[in-house]
Amino acid sequence: MKIVLGILYFIYKLYLGILFALTALLFYPFLAYTTTREKYHKAAFRGFAAWSILFRIIALWPLKRNKSEKQLPKGPFIIVANHASYADIFITPSLFMHHPHLFLGKSEILSYPLIRTYFKNYNIPVFRDNKIKAAKSLIVARKKLKAGWSLIIFPEGGIPDHVRPNMLPFKDGAFMLAKEMNIPILPVTFVNNYLLFTDPTDFLGSCRPGFSNVIFHPIIEPEEIKEKSVEEIKNKAFDLISGALPVSREK
């Protein structure tokens, strides 16, 4: 039975791969143009949101969330979330479609065709092995926050290789940035994306249609961030996010 199920998962992964390639090519002319010109970045954001909605509809991944995006702060904030699936990235633009945002993520993503064009010219790659480039990334992040953009950061630093949905310890960067810039943090839990789409190299790993269950936790306000240490804020966000995950074994 497991082998049969694994084959069905594999077929669905092939379907999603074709879907990603076709929709990425469909939006490529518009996004390639708007992402390379900063004055058109808000238009690029709307393009990414439209792509995300289209992808979710065809992938059969409707959203299930505990509160409306309209209940969130209007100003810029930092979104911190667990990261156990590439589905997190596909879903996020439509999850926050009324809050222009950018990803602050590892530079390794620049090695992927198509994604490289979008990420390099629009989002903020972090070169963790190069201190000078890493510092430049933080300068860009501060500039974007001041300009009203929110940032999405996966504080684990990547997708864990171990059994999901267990989380890796958080890195300090997102919380130091929030403290320095005096802006709120929104902790978010992607509850089951790791079941909707596992690592593409795990050929028989879970991949299926279904609701993407997302939980918005209470905002950590600037007043609390100012009063507490980076370690305390980081631990609070980690506990909120991990506390909403199912018991640790991947199904």
C-alpha cells in the first residue's frame, strides 16, 4: 500500500513540477520586466500574488487560516515562520496579498533557473559565507522596511533534513532586525505544508491536494521587543510557532 501511495505522490509531484514551469513561464515576461526596475516593484508584487493564487487553485491547495489578513497591522512588519516545504514559498504571496512583502532568504536559491531572475532583482538574498555581502543584505533590508515593505524570514535558515515537522533552532537575524528597526513581528505556523509537498528529491514522499492550514499568532509588538532581549523574543516566537504543529512524526 505504501508503494502504491508513493507512486501516486510521485505522479502528483510531476504534475506540480509541470504546473510550476508553465505558470512561471506565463508570468515570466511581466515579472522579468517589473522586477528589474525598482519603481515597478509594487506591480511585481501584485504579479507574484496573482501567480500564487493561480498556482494554489490549480494545485488544489485552498487556504485555511485562523484570522483574516485584514486584521494585521497596516505598516511594515517582519513575518517569521517555520519552513518545512517549498509550498511555503508558493503560498505566501497570496497569503499576504494586501501587504507588499519581500523574502529575505539564503543565496543558494540563486542557483535555480527562473527563480534566480525573480529573487536576485526583487527579493533579498543573504550570503551567509560572505560577511561583506551579508552586511549589504541587511542594509537593503533596512531600506526596504523604511520604504514600507514587510519582510518574510524563515529563521531556521532552511528546510530541515530531519523528520518533519520538527523545527531547527532559530537564528537571531530577524529578531535583531525587528529590535533595531522598532517594528512588530508576526509569527506564522505552516501547519501541514510539509504533507502537501515534500522535498522533490524524496520521490515517494508525501505530495497531495488539500487545505494549507496556516495560523497567524498574536503580533509581538515593538514595545515588547524593546523591553525584552533578542533571545527572549526569539524563544517566544519559536514556542508560538512550534506549539501549533502536530506531534513530531511525518505521516
